[in-house]
Amino acid sequence: ITNKENLIKKLDTLSVKEENDGTLSAYIGIDPTAKSLHFGNLLGLVTLKQFASIGVKPIVILGGATGLIGDPSGRSTERSLLSEEEINENIKGIEYCVKNIFNDEKEENEVMILNNIDWFKDMSMIQFIRDVGKHFKVTDMLGKESVKSRINSHNEDSNSNNNNTEGISFTEFTYQLLQSYDFYHLYKEHNCQIQIGGSDQYGNM
């Protein structure tokens, strides 16, 4: 996998050829906030196909759970919450697109499409806070760019008596916990050691 087009901003070191024993997988997560993919998704999916070409199992997570929460990355305001019906309808359209992109892969490299609602739906709030939240420090979470920029903009607008600022809600603040748990779940169940995302996602990864 090369960076000839200068598309890679940051990379955690991993020697894929040395680490891969035939079971290694890589994933990209896509929240179903629209009925189809956008260009940013395509860049990540093309990178995932590159991994598939060297024998790394490709996984795409469609965020049936995270899509209900809303990713604060790259935004100055809160996302409008979508209903479960809207999320499920969007998932159908995005899944169709993903399958078309990967339809030329060999059977052993066939894309695995998962929905993270499947491992979050039966987890209670108490269980999530106790078993997952215990591993996160609020000071670290506050330092993430997606959170820090929203807090800073709120403070700046407050100082200027601008009442239109939103800051960040607890709902979007917890998004990074869900994305982190996705990676943990995939590592445990599918030996997934590679996560692909845009530069705006690096704080969640």
C-alpha cells in the first residue's frame, strides 16, 4: 500500500506482511447519515480494497448504533438525530453501494459487512458505563480535537455574548467510546488490527 497520491496524513506503524497469518482483517466504519456514500467514504473504501489485495480481510461496519448518536468530528454544530427507520433505510442504500465496490474481490477476500447495533443493542447503560467507560479518562477525551474545538468555540462565543453556540452534548461526547468499542469487538472476534478513517476521525481511533 503506497502513498503516491499523498492521501495518507497519519499512520500508526504496522508491518502487514509480517503480522498477517491469513486471519488479519482491517475495517472502516460508515455511519448511515445519508442514503448513499459520499466521496470521503470512497477514499477509505479504496484503501480497504488495497488491503484486501494483499490478503487482509476487509470489514465494513455500518453504524446502526453510532448513527443514532452522531459523530461530532468535523462539525461545529450538533447533528440532527435520525430515527431508527431512517437509519435502517440508509443502511440498505449504503450496503448496496459497498457490495458493488467490492464485487470483483476473490471469495476469500469478500467484504464482511457488519452492523454495530448487533453488539450494542443488548448492552445496558449500566453495563456500558461500568465495563467500557472505566477504561477511558475524561481528561483524554476532552483533549480530542473533535471535542476540544466544539468546547473552545462555545467558550469563545460565550465570551462574546453569542447565544447561538451549541458546544457539545453528552450524547456526541460519548461517540468516541462507541467507536473504540467497535474496534475492540472486531479485534476480539475477527483479529482486526487495522482501522481506516479520514483525518477528522483520528481523535476517535
